[in-house]
Amino acid sequence: MLSGALLKAEEKYQLNDVVVSASGFEQDLVDAPASISIITKEELEKKPIKDIGEAIGDIPGVDVTMNKTGTYDFSIRGFGSSYTLVLIDGKRQSVANGFYDNGFSGSESGYLPPLSMIERIEVIRGPASTLYGSDAVGGVINIITKKNPDKTEANIEFNTLLQQHSNHYGNAGGFNAYVATPLIEDTLSISARLKYYDKAASDL
């Protein structure tokens, strides 16, 4: 009886190892045509990390650096950040010189959701340009968010950029906020994300 229970538990666990990033549709991890690592929400809760950058940096073959503007650059297997595609729920994120954790960078926005919002992270190590294009030569990072949270979750972050020559380039600041709450358990929820960004005029 005990052996049968353990077998059923193992089968249930294996069925949960489903990925979508490698082929664009759901399939078992063992059948995926690429080298994939998965970080689950349970792992994110257990690890002593504060943001997505630290979580992804633990994966072999993935290099996460923070540049001088305080944004994250991701590279896979030696390919630069220009060849590592970042997706959120399968949707391409525009990026200019890296990502702020739960924020935005430069004139193009690159959003990274807070850890409390994430269901799992799928990382493809190796070329995925056939499916995703030339900016996925190094690999793909697909951040999959929770569809129906079991409790109300909220996050707010303030950003300030002070330029060394502020008279020429202009200082900047703003905030990013996220809130999600369940309406019908395991069926319906509502979430909202707000960004405010203000940059002083430049005289260049």
C-alpha cells in the first residue's frame, strides 16, 4: 500500500514538470527539444533571494550582472545580453541596456515582476532562434506569472537616478506598483500594475 502511494505521488510530480518555452506549447520537460531549467515558486520562496536576478543567477550557464545604471544584464552560455531573450508569460519584452528588477530602464521598458507574482521561471540554455528570432541565439528566459493568487499580494518600488552632470543629462525618478487579489478561489482574480516615471529635461 505504501509503495503504491509513493508511486502515485511520483507520477503526480512528473506530470507537473510541463514547460512551454522550448516549443511554444505545453509538453513534458523530458520531451522538450532543448536544455531547460525550471525554478518553481516553491524554490523561490525557500531561497534567500530578493529578486529575479539573484534567482536566475543560480542556474548553470547563466550569467547575471548589474551594470553601472543599476540594471540587470542576462547572458547565457557566453552570448551577450543582446542574444538572450526575456519573455513574460511568453510575451517578448523590449529592452535597452538591461532590466531593472520590478522596474524599467532607459527609453524602452524592460519589466521584471516581483518574486511574489511568479509561478515559475523557465530558462532555455542554447539557441532558440528558430522559434523566437535572432535575439534568442544564446537562450530564452521565460518568466511565468501566477494566474490566480490564493491571497492578496502587493509590491511597490521607488527608483531614483541622480546624474553626475545633472544639468546636462537630467535626473530621473519614479515608482512601480503591483497588486493582485483573488475574486473566486482558483477561478478568477484581478491584478494591476502601475508605472510612474519622470525625467528632468536635458540641455543637450
